[in-house]
Amino acid sequence: MFPITKGTADKSQTWENDIALYKDVKLGYWTAKWDLGWKYKSTNGNGRYAGHRGTSNEIYVGPEFGIDFFGHHFDGKAQFVYFDQSGEKDGDNAWSGSDFINGKTSGVGGNFDLATNGKVFDNKAGNLNYYVTLNNHLRDAKGKLVKTGKDAKSTVYLDYVTGATYKTPELAGFYGLINTENEWEKQTARHGFKNNFSVWTGLGYRTGIDLSVGTLTLNPEVKYRVVNKRNC
């Protein structure tokens, strides 16, 4: 990532991880896979702008489930969340850590995420797949905001993505692709929203290598974004 400040390249490094444990839990006649996980993000500047820029942690626990909605099957997650954030990081909150008087905050919340995908067709002309994700993240942070001196309001981060990918028939392992995607974002504690529409073209290669333990599949792709339209 190379944001430009006064004509100087401001290099930075970001580290992210998402580590989770999974276990099937039976409650009466209902059995569900539960996740216990930890998301961590940290950014540090380099060179002239060296120094720590922010950290966010998210500890989550909750079940995965399936639900039928408008004639489609969605895979879902419902999670209780504890989070903390400092500096530039927001952890899906409407405000970053630096927006708070102490430069950091913590709180609780919840994630309710739904996702579905499927095939439109798969034949000699290639294949067309679609996907939809509906992410709803509640965040209730403790602390007062620098700008107002008042306690921060709870907020729900809405992140809704719809997309489709067409892939051409393979020729000697190579194939072309076109992806269209629209992402709509909103923080309920703030006015307005963001909408980003993009179109990608790309080239991929797929091959398999037979090993004694099975087949190793290699599938690299190179993509270029030809359309990127943002509305706020």
C-alpha cells in the first residue's frame, strides 16, 4: 500500500491474521459447528513516516447455520464479539481508535453474516457463477469522541456484496474470465453510504500434479480492474 502525502511515497506494512477453532456442538436435536476465533490487524509506517499506526483485535464465538431466504439457501454465522482498536484501525466500527479521547477503545458487539452462491450455467460456452454476501456487524464501543466530547453511539456496519464471474472454456489449461461486482457499505451511526462497482478481466491457468497422497491443484490467476466506479 503506497498512499501519497505531499508528493512523497508513504510506505506502510499491514499484518492481518484470522485464526479459528471449530467444534460441532449439539443442543437437543440441533447440531451446529461453532467457531472460536481471533482476528488481528496491525499497520506500521516505513521510512520518513515510520511508527505504529494502529491495531485492532476481534475475538468472536458463535455457530454456523443454514437458512432459506427468498427461495435461496444461505450459509450464515451468528457471533458474539469482543473488540479493541487503536490508532487508525476501526475494526468495523464507525470510528477509528484515534477518534477517541485516549486514542483507543474497546467494546462488544455481534456479527450476523449470510452468504450464498450458485451456477447460472456450465456448458461448452464456459461457466457463469454468482455470489451474494450480506454482512451485518454491530459495534458498541466505550469512550468519548474527540470531536464531540460525548460517548460514541453504537453502530451497525452493513457490507452487502453481489457479483458474478464468467470463465471461458479451458484451452491447454488456460482460460479467460470476467468478474463484475457491486459492494454497498453503510455505518448506521453516520449519514450516507458508499457504493463501489467494479469490472475485472483476467487470465487463469489450472493444472493438477499427481502425488502419492493425492492430486495437487495449481490455479493461479492474474486480474486487471477495467472499471471502478465509486459513489458516496
